[in-house]
Amino acid sequence: MCLGIPGEIVELMADRADFAMVSVAGVKRVVNIGLLEDEELKAGDWILIHVGFALSKIDEEEAAHAIRMLEGMGQAYTDELIALAQSDLGVQP
């Protein structure tokens, strides 16, 4: 199963405009935000992520709802977090 999981942007990477440091379930991870080039992103914004790529910008209420729903899915959510943790975009924080 493929899931999108919410993450909060911690910082935009100054030297790489297409990457951001994002907190997902308490773990900080570099995420490619290149697909959202038309969005004005900043620290504190929430994004929907799948295997290291931001798919859309979402608001905090939507993120909280999605997290509750995903946690209720049990193993599928855990598997998606593992996939995110294993994704390597080749960018050092």
C-alpha cells in the first residue's frame, strides 16, 4: 500500500531550493519539495510526503486528521514510515 504522510517543514535548505528538512513523526528527514515549486513554502508549513517527495501542501488541521487516520491503520502506517526512513535522496542535511 502506498500512503502519503504529513510532515512539518523545519527549514528550507539554503543551498538546495528543491529540498527541505522535514519532521515526520518526530524524525527529521530531508525531503524533495521540487514538485511544489509553485507553492510558497516556509518553516512551519505542513506537506504530504510519499517516499521522500512532497506531493502537496496541507494545513495543520488536515495534517492532524491525516495523522490520526494513519495511526489507526497500524502496520500500513508503520511500513510507510519505514519506507520514508529508508529513502535516500543523496542530500546531506
